Amino acid sequence: MTNSAVRFCRLCLVVLAGASLLAAGTARAQCAFGRFPSVGGVIVDANGAVKNSQPGDMAAAIAEELKNARPIGSELNQRVGLRKISLRAVETAVAKAGQPNAADLPQEIKFLAGIQRIQYIFIDTEHNDIVLAGPGEGWKMDERANYVGVTTGRPVLRLEDLIVALRTAGGARSGPISVSIDPTVEGRKQFEQYMKSQKTFTPAVLDGIAQALGNQTITITGVPETSRFGRMLAASDVKMKRIAMQLEASPIAELPSFLDMMKKGGAKLGNMMPRWWMACNYEPLARSEDGLAWELRGPGVKVMTEDDFIEGGKATGTGKVNPMAQKWADLMTANYDKLSVKEPVFGDLRNLMDLCVVAALIEKEGLLQKASLSLPTLQGKDSKFELVNWPAPKNVATQCSFVKRGSEYIITASGGVEINSWDVASKSVINPAVGEVRGKAIATTPGSLWWN
């Protein structure tokens, strides 16, 4: 590549087009199970293309959902530090409902009693049950069709995501659940050729770069790409890149865009292109000595970064980290909790990670056997209960943003999400206090779906 082309390369930040995941259908079909055309605030058409959402895209579906919503009981609406839900009761309720999917199940089952994170897993040997526990409260639908806590704004857990985690836990043993959104090899080659032909920068160059790179490919592994779970993985990755690349404003002052940081920080990139991905961030699990109580500890999510070397249309990890890219990753990690309230897609992603860790722990430690419990409906081993399929996110158009710093201009970004749930489930320490919490949390009246 010529020197002038290299200078150009430093100007244009290549990212994904903004998205929301929209599918065709009636308002009732769109609202079933609280599943809206958009997930994570960022729309997938019938061909798998992720496209920009418009303010009115979900208005009819939201109005229909609000019209059909039933009031939440006062006790369920109460904000508590530890709400518990019985997997045995969930299994029984779903099996008895006789529905092909969860569209007509009670809200307290669909939204797992309003629990907003999983903190504890208890084995109830007396009642042959596994109990999940964490902070919870009533829920509402916000203006972007996210289901969030009425006071905290944190997304609630979803039955459909729990089902995906349980059904894919065995496969996750051999490799992480992940999503990656990347330019194609052909697109990168066309980009290099295009840049060689440019001698000066004009705004039209941005359109040329986007056209040369073409659509970027979305790759989801480990979970059904047609599930809400898979779509949420893609949506969280899109949202992270859009914030990093200043394609939309960061919702919190503590996390500026990577472009702003580059402009002010003076870091050099050359043809080392940073990629970011979100990964699990847990401390070793705490467990009781008898293995009947477990606690998830730590913030849940961290942002990782590494430089890719781009040559011949291929991106190769270098094992090196650009200091400014690392600083941006650290800022997002440090402010993840606050960010997940302003952008619920990130809270949803953390919930997915919690569920995957729980599912891996159940599988690894044989917790179902310890509880003498079977979950054939939830695990899909003997069940006609299926997840509703949505168009799978397959590709997203390239969109460019840039900032000029002296005579330099660019950056390209790739990355994704990686959930190594078995790695988390394999690290634990004994803490007697966890067993004490279990003793107070186990239901005194078996058969309850949830309790405070």
C-alpha cells in the first residue's frame, strides 16, 4: 500500500450500520412472549440483514402489548434483595400449559419472577428442587420495548433465555458461545485496492470505503441464531461498536467514544487495528462445603481488546494491545453497571452470561442428580415446547465514521462476544456463609413458583 493510502487508512473508522431487529408479522405475533421486532435497541429483516430502526417501527406492537398487559401483584412488584424461583415449579408450569411456545404463559414465568441477576443457586434435596435467587422487583416495558425493573431500570431474566442456556450447556463444554461481526476477506481486499487508488481525502471517500467493504458477516456459535439469545448477542456487539465509533452518542459521560480518545490522546495505530469483545468477568464461585449452595460473584462482564494485523484481506491477532484501545476497554468495563441501565442490551447480555454459568454448573456438578430433579420440558429432552424462531441476523452494512488528527485519519474495528461458561463454573472456593443463606432461602411450602 502506498504512503498516501496508509495515511488514508488512518482516517476512516469502519463499523456496523445501526440496527434494530425487526421481523414482519402482526402486532400480536410480534408481542408474543414480550418479543419485539427490536432487541437491544439496535432490526433483522427476513433475509437476515440488520438495518436501521425508525422511531415508529415498534409503536403498534408496544400499544398492543400495553393493552393486553395484566397488573403485577403487589408482592411481586416489591423490590427485594433476594427473590427466589423454583425450577421444579417452572418446569411443571410450562409442561402443564400445553403451549407450543411461551406466548400465553403467565408473566411471572416468562420473566422469571422479575429477577434481575442470578446471585445464588440452591439445591433443595428435601423438595427435589433447584432454586435460583437474586435481586428482583416488578417490571415494565420501556419506550424501546425492553422489559426492565420498575425502579432500577435493569432488564429482567427471561424464560426463553434460560431454556437456551440449559439446552446448549453440554455443547458449551467444548467451546464458548460467541458472536463475531467482521468484514469478509473479499471486502477487506476490495478496501485495500480502493485505498490504493485514493490520493486525497474527500467525504465521498467514506461512501467508497463502505461500498468496497460491503456487508459484514455476523457469525453466532453455540446457540440457535434464530433465538432471542442469539439476536441479543449480535445486538450487544453492534451497540458496543456504535458507541466506540461515535456512530451514536455514549449514554454516560464516563465513557467517551474511542474516536474522541484517539483524537485527544495521540496514540499511533499504523495498520494494527483494534478489536474489542465482551467476555465473562466472574470471581471464583463461592460454594458451601456440601455443594448444595453456590454464589456467582463479580461484575459479570469485561471488555477485552487486541490488535489485529491486516494484510492481504486477512485479519490476524497479534497478541499486542494498543494502549488507547485498552483504556477504552477498561472504561467500559469499569462503567458497565451504569451503562447497562442506560442501555439495557448490556444488562441483558450479563443476564445471558449468568444463565450460561448456571447451566454449565448444573451440568458439571450434576446438580439435577443431587436434587433428584428432571427438567425434560426446559431441557428439550422430552418436550414439544419450542422456542419461536426469528430471522437470524446474518449481515450488516458497513458504515463509516472518522476523525482527523493532524495528517492522520483511521481505524477499523471488529470483535464480538465470548461466553466461556464452563471456565467460570470450574473455579470455586468454599464459603460457609453461602450455606447459611441457603438455609434461610429454601421455601417452607413446596410447590411455590417464587417467593421473597
